[in-house]
Amino acid sequence: MSRRDEIKKVAVSHLLQFGYEGTKLADIAQGAGIKKQSIYAHFANKRDLVVEIHEEATKQEIAFLTAFFDEHRGKPLPKTMQTFAAEMKERYETNPNVKLMFLMAFMPPEPLQQLFITLYDLYSHHLLHLLELAFRSDLTLRADPKEAALAVHTVLEGLSAKLIFGSPDYFIQASETTFSFLWKGILHS
């Protein structure tokens, strides 16, 4: 792992534990086994470090969305969304960058609020687009693809808060229950 990547890894850990305001470059440097001044060889300041981490996490998650929906193209959408919820939970629990991306999207630090909201919007709009394509390709569902995608997207946005403010296990329980009702409505429309 490069020094730059080590700094980012330690920074993510500190950001998750102490938040943006409570994260100090000196503590990140200590955790990375370097002097604080050495961080400036890689990043101009804390803001640049955090922005790079967040931008990379957003790009990774957009790539994940694309790969996931490509892999599940043509499969029944109810089963695909059940798998997607399980994947979201797993990624949130095991990938600190994903956890940070969602946390910063829902509770962005004031100095970076607009940027983080914009980055999350990129992720969110990409997901909505992929959902609409999935609804268009699942001929077993008799619903307007645009409306159905928006409904599922809205459910996923709400469920995301369960990952952050609740527990990942509750997220799965809530998603199973919510999608069960949603699919009944879509299948009967």
C-alpha cells in the first residue's frame, strides 16, 4: 500500500470515529506512522484529503451499481432487489469508505456540504437510472418503469438511513418487509 493510500485509510478510520471536525491531521499522521508535515507532501490540507476519499468512494459505488445491475440483467427484479439489499448491507459493514460515503451524504460537514450532496446525487441518479432500465427489461412486472423505479429508489433512500442510524440487520428486515408490500402493489398494477 502506498503512503498516500495508508494516509487515506487512517483518515477514513478517524473520520468515522471522530467526524470531520474532530479529525486532526496530526492524529492521522501518527496513525500512519509519519510526521504531520509529511501529509502535506500528499495533500494540501484536511479538506483535500477528505474530498479525495469521498470522490473515490462515490466512483467505486457508482461502478458497483453498474456492475451489479449488469450482472443481474434479465433476472426477476424482486429477487435482484433482495440481493441488492444484502449487497448494500455487506458493503456498508465491510467497506469503511462506503460507510463514510453514506454517513457524509446524510450528515455532511458544513464546509463540504454542497460538494457531498452533489456527489451523493450523482450516485443516487445513477441508481435511479439503472432501476428504470431494470424495470424496462423485466417483462413480468406490469408497471410504468419510470414510476416503479422512482418508488423503489425512494424506498432504498429511506432504507439507507436504517444502515446509518439503525442497524444493518434492521435494514435487511425493513427492506424485506417493505419490498414485500411494494412488489404486491407493482405486480397487481
